[in-house]
Amino acid sequence: MITYGKGMEAKALKKQGWSIAAIARHLNRDRKTIRAYLNDNREPGNRKKPQNNDIFIKYEPYIRSRFTYWFGYFCLNLLPLIEKLTK
């Protein structure tokens, strides 16, 4: 990601005839990043959204059910202990 100001600077340098590699070196960014901003594939100041291919989503219902089960079990066993300690 580059800031809005850096994006404007990159566009100004491109209009002056700088190469993408030179702009990337000047701004300390990768050539592909600069090219994406110059081609308007990305907007300065906005991060690229991550794709939702997280493996956790696949197992979310199972994990939620297990968490609910164990949390309930833990609470049921903890209540008698709390009662003993408070007496």
C-alpha cells in the first residue's frame, strides 16, 4: 500500500517521463505495486482486501459446537467449587 501523497507523486513522476523502476526505487516500493497504482488497479491509501480463503471458516461450526460444549462442562464443574470456596 502507498499513501495518497505517494500515489500522487508517482503519477507526477510518470508524467515527467520517469520509468516505473525509477519511481519504485525513489518511493522504496516494488515495481508491481507502482504499476498497479499507475494503471488505476488500486487506490492510494486503501489496502488490498484479503481473500476469504481462510481454512478456519470451513471448521467454524464444529469449533463453535465444541467450544460451547466444553465451556458448559467447565461452568457446571466450576460452580460447586465456587460454592465451597465462598462458604
